[in-house]
Amino acid sequence: MEQWKDAVQYYGIGGLMYLIAAAAWLYAFVKFGKKQKKVWLTYAGYVLVFVFPAGAVLLERMGESGYSALLLSVPTLIFAGAAGAHWLGAAKSRRGFWAGLAVLVLILLGTIGLDVNVYRIKGLNPYEKAFRTESGECLVVTDTDLTDRVPEKVRFSMAEGSDEEILFQALKDKADYLSFQEESTVWETALDLGFEETDRLENNVILRNTMKDREDGGNMWYITQYASLSGAQAMFYTIQDIYGHLIVIDGGHTEDAEQVREVIRELGDHVDVWFLTHPHPDHIEAFTAVYTSGDCPDIDVIYASEFDPVRYEKEAKPWDEYEVFVMWQEAVQGEERLQYLKAGDVLDIYGLTVKCLHDYSQKEGGSAANDGALMLKMIGNEQSMLFCADVEAKQEQKIIDRFGEDLPSTYIQMAHHGNDGVSEKFYRLVKPEKAFFDAPEWLMNPSEENARFTTPENRELMESMGAETVYYATAPNSVILK
């Protein structure tokens, strides 16, 4: 019943116009049009289709765009033209001429009157009710220009970008409402985040930002994976909350330094925390380049895994590029902001809990650098993400024994770019909904000569567990952590 009332409320004036038009054409038929009976009856019937209640049913089932397409289609123009010509031709007085012209104007401009004027009339405007706040002022994020439909105190922000970008920006801006067309996927994603659907008007789904009412202010974290510009595998993530705090993880190769610097600049040019998982070039080179460039952003704290230089040099293989570690050590020597994390350490970064599950001191055999990397779990209010860095299978049993209950996570950054890394047993304990592979196309879909890469098998494993998988082909890839 409420849907019918809403339909009448915003459809009513348009319907009244067509009732007037139908009555006028009926009068014209009786007085002038006996010889053109088929024309008049067909036109009158066509007009009445759009009048409540038939018009309300059409509007509800077809939406605004389908309804308008029918209303303004060729038959309307044909019948309006034929009837108008007869009316004007039959008018024997100036008064009759202008009366007929006025009715034609009502018909031709009826939908414009429906689309514009009815929404400016107090008491008939459903959007005034939909976008209601205590102050009367509110911000609406939308994909449709609703300027002609809402009260003047309503401000708009036109949505641009991916679903996650749009919604996170709405949270940052403390938007009161969202308004998106039914065919959009944004509103469905918003419902998953906790927005509340409050109305459907025309083809728009209206949602209220309920996060503003929460005690924690509805803080969420926007996690983004970036592809390496080197064409190789790497690791570079940013995590930003709705208040603008920024966390950076690794950064990638030297070739990625300019991208890292630009991303940080766009996100406020201040890094609250920078995590460096281990000293391989595809993880730490970009940091060293930015740090020593003379254009380093403000950084509050740097967290790293504390490698033993003597042991690491002894164990390092040519592909570890030990000299990259030496360059990093020289760059940060005496840096008071540098702190080393140990397994079991727990940080609170503006409401985001970070737990360290592995570091170099826990390494038992295995790869010289990969197996000494930090493994970090980011824990939000309702969801979490596990960053495995490049930790490999030789370390996993120790992690499972100590932190097995901490492993289940909503999202996961795949160990060692999804190639080798940890075992199926480990991944099944995590049970993620989405898996991030820090891998380019040649690693995700290797050629026959590179059949040794296990990324395809790990991707198949993740998808068999129901997890969505993303990699560099679609980067930047983002998710909102609740």
C-alpha cells in the first residue's frame, strides 16, 4: 500500500494533466470528431494508460526510464499532432484556439512538469522526506543529478570511481545519504558495509549512512594494492581510515619510488606508520629511494623485521641481493623513528589493531630473507586482513602452533605473491573471502617454460574455497575493512 501511496504522491500532478487531456480529447471527439472516431478513441486510450492506477503499475514495474520512453514515444507525437491539428482547425473563435493550444502545451510539457515542478511543491516532494535530517541540511552522494528534485539545503557529491572508492569517500565526507540507480552495484556493496536502505524513488535506491551513529564513529579502513611499474612482482599497499590516517606497507622496486611518492602525496603527504616486511628489492627498494630522495614525506613510525646482518649475509643467495639490505641499513642508521616488531607484538594504530605473527627472530631455516619477513594481521571492528609478505611453508607450522586462532581472516595478501609460499593447509585455516596476488600477468598465467610457478594452483585453490581473487591486471585493487 505504501508503494501505491508513494507512486500517487510523485505521479499525481502528471496524472492530473493527462486526465485533463483525456477529458479534453473526449469533448473534442463528441463535438468535432465523429468522422475520426478511431483516431480519438485510440489517443484517449493511450493517454489513459499513463493515468493512475495503470500508470502507477507501469512506473513501478518499468522504472522511470521505461515509463518515460513509452510516454514520449512516436505514437504520442502522432496522436497529439493529429488531434491538435483537428482541434485548432475546428476552433471557430480566438478563445477556442487558445484553449486548444493551452491543452497541447499541457500534454507536451506534462512530463517536464512532473519531473521538475512537483518536486518543488512542499508536501508533495518525496525526496524532501527521503533526505531528512534534524538540521534540514544534508550531504547526498549520488550517481544521478537530483538538483531539480530536492530541497535547496541538500548538497550533492557526484560519485566517481569504483564501488569501494565511492563508498569510502562517502564515509570520509560523512555523507548522510546515498542515492544510486537500481542497476548500479554500489548500493548493494553499501548494504554489505552497513548502510540502511530507507526508500526507493523513481529508479533510485536511497540509503542512510548509519555508521555516523556508532560510538566508534563508524571508522573503516580502505586497503589498496598497487601494481609494480617494473613489470615484475612486488608489494605495495596503503591503508587509510576515514579520518585520513595513512599506513604504508613496503613499496616495491626502485622503479616504483615515483609512484609510491605520488600516492602518498595524494593521500595527504603524511605517513603515520610505514611497515617494511623484509629487505628484498621488490619490497624495500622504493622506500630507500623515497627516504633518501630529499623529498621524503613526514613519517611518524617505521616498523621492520630485525635481520641479523652477519647471519643474513652468510645465508643470502645471489637473488637475495644482500647489497639492497646494506643500502637500507646505511640510509636508516641512527633513525629514531625505526622500531623492530617481534612475533606477538600488538599495535593500536588509531583504532586498527595490528598483530605480528612472525618476524626474523622466529625464522628456522628456510629462505634467507623471505622466511624472516613480518607476517601481520590487520584487525578492524568486524573484519580483518592477513598480510603474509613472503613467508614460506617452512615457517608455517610454528605460526600455526602459536597463532592458529588468529589466522582466520576476511582478506589475505597471498604469501610470496601466490607462488609457492605457504601450504594449502595454512590457507584453509585462513578461509578468506578475497585473496590479493601481488603478481603480474606472466606470474599469474605462466607460459609452459615457467610451469614451475604455483600461482595458477593457488588461485584455483582460493576460488574453490569461494574466495574472490585479484592481481595486478586490475590494480589498483581495493577493499574496505569494517
